[in-house]
Amino acid sequence: MAATGFLSTILTTAQRHPFLLLFLLLTAYLLHNRYQRNLHHIPGPWLRSISTLPRMYSVYRGHSHDDDLALHRQYGSVVRIAPNLVSISDPRAIPQIYGPASAFRKSRFYELSAVHDDEGLVPDTFVLADRALHARMKRNAAAAYSMNALVRMEPWLEGPTGRLLGLLDEAAASGRKCDLGELLRRYAMDAVFCLTFGRDLDFLRKGDRTGMLKTLDVFTDYMAIFGQVPWTHRFLLGNATVANWFLGAGAASQDEMMALAQDQVRQYRSSSSSSSSSPPSSSADADAEMKPTTFLHRLLHTQQTNPSSLTDREIHTHAFGNITAGSDTTSTALRAVLLCLLGHPAAYARLRDELEAEFGDVDFNCDGRGHANVTFARANALPYLRAVIREAMRLHPSVGMLLGRVAADNSGTMTICGVRVPAGTEVGVNPWVVQRDARVYAEPDAFVPERWLSKSGDGEEEEGGDEAEKDGEKDRLRAMNASFFAFGAGPHTCSGRWMALLEITTLVPVLVLRYDFELWQKGRGVGFRNRWFTQQWGVEVVVRRRSGGGEAEG
């Protein structure tokens, strides 16, 4: 009877004071958020401990990288940035969270990028949480992604590079500004198509006819924002009807992009030993069985050698992964390098001196193909160029959000950086934050390529000198490299990192030697928004052609 009377009192109160009841329920819900995971001992803003909305708003604004960095500088290495999300900035946590023996698995954040076909989940390594399947996918494409294989594919970059230079020459001749940032994005898409299939869709001259670039923007924005509340996905773009309405005209769905990848594979397979299966120029051993000329060629060779190691579906998935992830990451890094150089004339001059010393024999006016002599082997041997690229990617990594992992349910309470983290908690390290750790990088917000060089300045060990000083120098470089997280870490390290570095390392010298760039209106229109990728916009420049690597033409 007492229970019945109490329930009657509650119902009567609810009828008379509905807003009071709503307030009490909301308060109970927010307190549940704060205390449910036993994370209240972890420092962070109180509002973020009770609601995901502040985190979603931060991501929506495109400034979550700055917000995360500010929170870590205020609260320390371990910060609670949402009710069940803990951000960690200490580089010592990277092996524990992302290493091969880690007890953490990918969070549900990645489910928003999943693609399904008739067989179920497409085994894209970006979304796979199944460790065995992920290891298989990494293993069966490892040879195709290796640096040795990619260098043999290098001639395929001549086409996209030549078209980019042609467009920049036109801009230089006209004297008008050009959107260098957009050109670099289209270049990166053409380049990854060429490296993968031996042909491209000529994004540079024809634009985004397929709607791929628009779709990539839509899906990364969506993933970044709603990935904070992944349970909503089934009601949003996880629902086919909603997805078709939301994407609208001019965009391709993920299924259509997968179909495009499959079509490219079919065309490659059906073509004879014509232009699609041999390189455009200089690789004398192009048709050798063990020296394939494209990423796809290498995959097909692996399949032919060991059919059980690689299925057709897995080949399609690897191709899909290249064309969906290989352009924005690379173009963002290219823009970062050039913007850092344009903002630091002394570094620009030092890099140009190094490049002119190495490539003084290159005549860019020679039948329009002088850039082919700027090879990866030669460029990658230049210590200051490597330092500039690495420093630009440290300051402006292509991904600016934490890479979420969840402590396995059977792992119990773990300790990360001295802080207890219960099972089921989502944790992660943000490249933007960890790569600005003042304990590792002196002047962490400054562009200082020299930090990556030994004190001799040439990237080589100095002869003689104090052994303790040498050991300290090694420790400093080792700590910086351990904290460099632009490509991820452990088994989930970006598979295409060498592909990106191949494009960046060969293109930057050509641009620096061939042109002088000046930011339009001193770069006042340059900005960027971080929704997973940290894509810059407004990178508009005035271009002047330099004569044979000498002074710019007037």
C-alpha cells in the first residue's frame, strides 16, 4: 500500500508540476553521465563531464584541435572532454593505446565510415575493429604500400605533375591569382588514381565531375560531428533513405565510390599490355613480374602468386581506401609545407639553396619534363627538405582529432599516465595536441625545421665532441620521433604514408625551384576548419615563373 501511495503521489506531482519533473529527470540524467563511468576523478570542464553537446559544438565549429590543446594546457596530460571520452597528450601513452599488444579496440566513431555490400561489412582497414581481419588486410597489401614498390611507381606521377605545372604556368603568364590549395587537392586525387590504377580522371583540368570531392567533404564532416554520438548513425546517414535525401545532387554516395573503384579494377584487368599496364616513360623493368608499375599491379601479382591471400573483394577495398583517403591527407600536408615556407622566408631560402645545390643540373624548360629528374631517391636524401616536411606535418597534421579507442570490457581498470581508466572508457591521442607537447618540442608552436637535424645541421652525426652531448642529442631526436603521430602508430599506422611522402617529397622541390609564390593579400583569406581532416582554404597565390632555377622572371 505504501508503494502504491508513493507512486500516486509521484503521478499527481507530475501532473501538477510537469516542468519540475522534467528538470529532475534531466538532472538525474546529467549526474548519471558524470558518475556512471567512475571518471569524475579525471580533470576537465564540469560541463563536459555531464554532456556531449560541448564536444559536438567544438567539432562543429571546426576548432576542436585548439579547444583540446587549450584544455590540456590548462588541466594536464589526461583530460575528460566528454562524459565517456578521455583525451591524452602524453606521448608515452601512444604504445599503450595503439601498440600491437594494446587492450584497446577502435571506438564506434569509425562505424560512421563503414561501407556494406552483399557480403556484409567491407573490410576497410580504417573502420575494422576485428584484429585478425585487420591484420590480414594490412598484410596482403603491405608489399604494394612499401616504399620500394612505390618508388617503382614514381613515373606515374609525371602526368599529374606535368598538368599541375601547366596550370601554374598559365597563372604565371596571366598574372592573375590562382587557388593553389584547390589545385593541390585535385593534383593529389589525380596522383593517387595514377599510382593505384595507372590512369586518372583528370581532376586538375576537368574538376570534380564524379562528385567525389564533395562527397568526401560531406562524409568527413558528418563523421566528425555525429561520431561523437555514434548511436545516432542508424537514424541518419546509416539509413539509406535519409542518406539519399541528405546527399542531394552533385555528390556520389559511398556505394558509388566503391563502384568506381571496382570499375577501375575491371578496366585495368581487361586492358591488354597497353598504356594502362606499362609506365609512361623511364622504368625499363616495368613489365617484370616482381617489379609492378602500379599499386593495383602489385596486388594482382600477390593474388596470382597466392590466391588465398587476397580476394577480389579485398582488392576492391584497398583501391577504394586509396581514392577516399589518399587525396585530402596529402593535399593538406602539401598546403601545410608551402604555407609554412611562405610564412618563414629564412627557411624558404635555406631550402631553396639546398635544392639548387642538388638539382642545379635540372632544366625545367627541357621538353617540359625537367621535373621528372626530381626523383624521390634524390630529394629524400636532402636533410633540410625532410626536416621542413616533417616540421610542417608536426605543426599541421592532416588529422586534427583524437583517434578513439575503447578499453576492452574484460580489461578491467587500467592505468594510463598514472590515471585510472575503467573498462568501456573511450580514450585517444590527438596528433595536433601530442605534437605540440612542450616537454618534447622546444617552442612547440613555432615552425623550426632545424629541430629535426643534428647539431651539425646536415642530419649526420658529428665527429668527435662530448659523448654525453651526443647521447642527449640522440635522446632528443628519439623523443620527437616517438611523439610524431601524424600517421598514427602501431598496427593502425596509415598504410598510405609512403604514398603520401612520395608525392610530397617529389612535388615540393619542383614547386620551390620552378616558381616564386606570393600569398594573395598577404594570406588574409587563408584559414582552415578541422572536421577530422584539417583542410585549409583560401590558399590563393600570385605565381611567378623562375628562369631555370634562378631569379624569377619579371
